[in-house]
Amino acid sequence: MLAGLGLAYASETITYHYDARGRLIQVEASGTVNNGVMANYSYDKADNRTNVKVNGASGS
């Protein structure tokens, strides 16, 4: 018998946002794992992804 065994469960929701041209512009994470992490994507005139900025990452 495993008395006192505590199990921790992580849950996470990833939300993807697209612009009117169908390009990925933002990814948001919420939940117990990466809560508040957000990535924003930029594009040039030829629709090439040129930059990603990540906010809320702990770095640990």
C-alpha cells in the first residue's frame, strides 16, 4: 500500500493567434507549467518570419 503518496499533475493550455493573412502572430501559454509565457512573431513584406519576442519566460 502506498500511503501518503501525493501526485502532482500539471496542466497547460496553448492558445495560437493568427492575423488576417493566416500568419501566426502570438502564442500564449497558461496553466501550471508555463503560465504567462507569450511569444509574439513579426514578419517582413514577403511574409517571412523575422523576429520572435518571448515574454514571461523564467529562464530557469
